[in-house]
Amino acid sequence: MSTTYGTFPGSRPRRLRTTPAMRRMVAEHRLHPSDLILPAFVREGAAEPVPISAMPGVVQHTRDTLRKAAVEALEAGVAGIMLFGVPEEAKKDGLGTAGTDPDGILQVAIRDVKAEVGDELVIMSDLCLDEYTDHGHCGVLDADGRVDNDATLERYAEMAQVQADAGVHVVGPSGMMDGQVGVVRDALDQTGHEDVSILAYTAKYASAFYGPFREAVGSSLQGDRKTYQQDPANLRESMRELELDLAEGADMVMVKPALPYLDVLAKVAESVDVPVAAYQISGEYAMVEAAAANGWIDRDRAIMETLTGIKRAGANMILTYWATEVARQL
Ligand code: PBG
């Protein structure tokens, strides 16, 4: 293959970029509304939605506005909704009891959304204790104040059951305890919920980009999660987590955060035959919104570019706080 004819380039990739129609025709990846999942927060006892200052445009919903948000997402063509409960401060304790109360806020929210949209939207729930513990960790603590893996698994088993009883389609164990997928699968199967799927948080890194999420769920975490979430330096470790989650019964796997971990996402996506999700988290959202608010970047283009990059890296599903807005534009 010659690359030049005399002084002319023999190959001109620019020909396929000449018009919007040409670029559209040759695009290798396209976002579709059904790629998108909307994460949503619901606050117990709220009479009005409460804005989250670090996530402009995102709120802690009331039960009522959550139902409306679910309907709007559905009408825009979004595939699913991932629910997070924000309990009353007084209900937090060391064990995260509100997380396993059948009338806890997340279970109430699951029932509300199910009553509103039925099976039209895939209803998912965060299966983790940090929203419900007074210390803010994703598990229960031992006598030395360390997160106790196996005691936490017992709590997750109970959580899986109450969330499934409430009618959720998919649970998302996100606490990064060893063995969590297997324990949750067993708990679901033993309680007649064999059709409830597990979206495993397979590669979940100890990230600075979760910052705004702490405000979103009113978490009072002291310290960090580095003894259970992964070190950003590691890629091979994610392959090990992936093997374990698949062996334990994960139906779908997720990489989180998205943008700083596109290499992990690409490697996971080429290694598995189950659907792969990526979570564009709170700090990724905040970063774009903040730069755009300062006039430093073009907000809409930046949003589409990040989502297209995540899709190109191999995600079948993307959790993003922009899900409804983007789905409407597509
Ligand atoms: C755990 C959980 C977190 C997020 C989703 N599930 C917080 C954490 O692990 O520290 C973060 C989501 C986001 O930042 O948007 N319950």
C-alpha cells in the first residue's frame, strides 16, 4: 500500500470526516437511551426535594418526586434506575439497621417505583450499608474498629432479601466485601428470589471522585475505604475480582468509577461474556458541571464525549446522573 503519490498523500482519512452526515455514517459507536441507567437518591421524610450542592441539578428526592423522576426516565427511554436510600439521621446505627428494615426508606422507594412503572423500567438497588451506618462504613465494625468482612456478609444477605421482597429486579452489592456476590446469590435463592439479578460492583476503586456522593447520601464517613475498595494502581487485581464475581454468580459486572478506569473497563469487557456496566460517578459529574459553570468547557459536548468514551471502552450499560437529559437528546 503506497502512502504517497508524488507529493500527494495516498491515504486521506479526512475524506470520511467532511460532513456531519458522513461522520454519522462512519461512527463506530452510538449511544442509545437504553444504554443508560439513572442513579437516584430518595430522602426519608423529605417534604421537598433537597438540592445536592456538589452535584448541581441532582437532588435528594421525596417519595413523590422520585416517582416522577422514574416516569420521566422511562418516557425518555432510559433502561433502568438505581436507587439509593437516605435515612433519617436518627435511624443510623452501628449495624445499619435501617438498611434491613422492610419499611426502611430504600425498600419503600423500591415499592413506590415498582407501583409507578412496574416492569417497564429495570429497578435496581444499592446493596451496601454505608447509607445506614452512623460511622459511614460499608460494613459493620469489629472490636478494633475495622470493617468485619464476614459479619458484614450476614447483613448483606438480609439486605438482599428485603430489597427483593420489595420488588427490585436487580441488586447491586457495592461494599467490596470478599464473598459478597455468593452470599447475596444464596440469600436470594433461599428466599424464593431466584429471578432477581446481581449487578456486581466487580472493580470498585477507592476513589477521590466519590466525594459529592457523601453529601448526596448524608454520609458521615471518617477515614477512608482503602482496606476494602481497590488501589487505583492496580489493574490485574480487577481480573481476580472479576473471576471471583463470575464464579459466585454475578449476572452482570461493573467497573467504577468510569473515566479514570477506562483501561480496566476495556479489559473487563474483552474478557467476559456477561453484560458490562460502568458507573460515571458523582465526582465525574461534578467535574464537568463545575468546569462548564465557569465557562471553561462546553457542557453538552463534554457530557456526550465522556459517555461516548465509556461506550467505546466497552460498556453495555452506563450509570450516569445525566441519563434522562441525555436520553431525551438522543
Ligand atoms: C456505596 C456506593 C458509593 C457509590 C455508589 N455506591 C460510595 C462509595 O463506595 O464510597 C458512589 C456513587 C457516586 O459517587 O456517584 N454505597
